[in-house]
Amino acid sequence: MGNPQYPQRKRMRVKGLDYSKQGAYFITICTHNRQPLFGEIVWDHSVGATLRGRPNNPDQMIEKWLLEIGNKFPNTEIDEYVIMHDHIHAILFFTGDHIGSPLQDIVDWFKTMTTNEYIRGVKEGIYEPYNKSFWQRSYFDHMIRNQDDLYETKKYIINNPRAWYYDDKKSVRN
């Protein structure tokens, strides 16, 4: 039950929802304490707001492991995704007769693979060190319920760099 002296940690998963059943899931995974380990959002006149990666492109390493999910977990496909300076958003489709790993196992595997490679990169002087942990303890998920929800979620992912760029510029002026 836990120690009554300490606050109860909020349950992030929906009780009773089968996170291995066929469907689409939107996930957000943040770096620990929102450390901007992957770069910064900048304006590029040819594409608009985009991520300028850190030296040696840790964002490319993150993308490599994100795209590897479909190979590791059969009947799982990555759809729309974006890698931001301190978090990622992605849509995962569980296709066919998905009786595979639940979403939690997939996210845990992704976090392990990326953390291990990042640690190796820090030891080799390729990546900047991080403070305490690489990823935040949990993650956000949302089961996409219909085509309108899918469309809005994709739009959110695609527009995320622009939203961050303009939010950041507003905070500089204030």
C-alpha cells in the first residue's frame, strides 16, 4: 500500500484498459527534469520551426531506436513522430492480431536502449552528460479513439516545434 507519510503517486495508466490490444496510441516521453539533451528549437526559413540537434546528433540516435520498435515488436508500427529538445511524441499502431507486448514494455525497451547508447556516448565524449536520469520515470499515453482523434493528434505532433518556438519567443519578451 505504501507509506502514509509520503504522497501516493498518481496512477498514469487507465485502470482496466488493455494496453496490448489492436489500436493507435499517442505517447509522450520526456527527459528527466526536461533537460534539453537533443538540441534547441530554431526557425529555419525553408521548413519553419525545427530541431537543431546537439553536437553528434543524439536526436538521430533517438530516432534510430524509435524506428527500431517495429522490428523488435511484431505488429507494432510507428506512425507520426517528432523529436523535440527535451521530449518525443509518437503514434504507435498495434496492427493485425496484436497479442504482443503491452505499451509499457515497448516504452521500457525504448528507454533502456536509448539510455544505454547515450551513456556509452557520454563515456566516449560524444554526448553531453545528463543530470541523474536520462528519461523521466513515467510517460504520457492516450489511446486514439477514432479518425478525428488521429487527425488532431497528428496535427499536434506536426505543429509541436512551431508551438514551442513561438512559446519560447513569447517568454523571452516577457
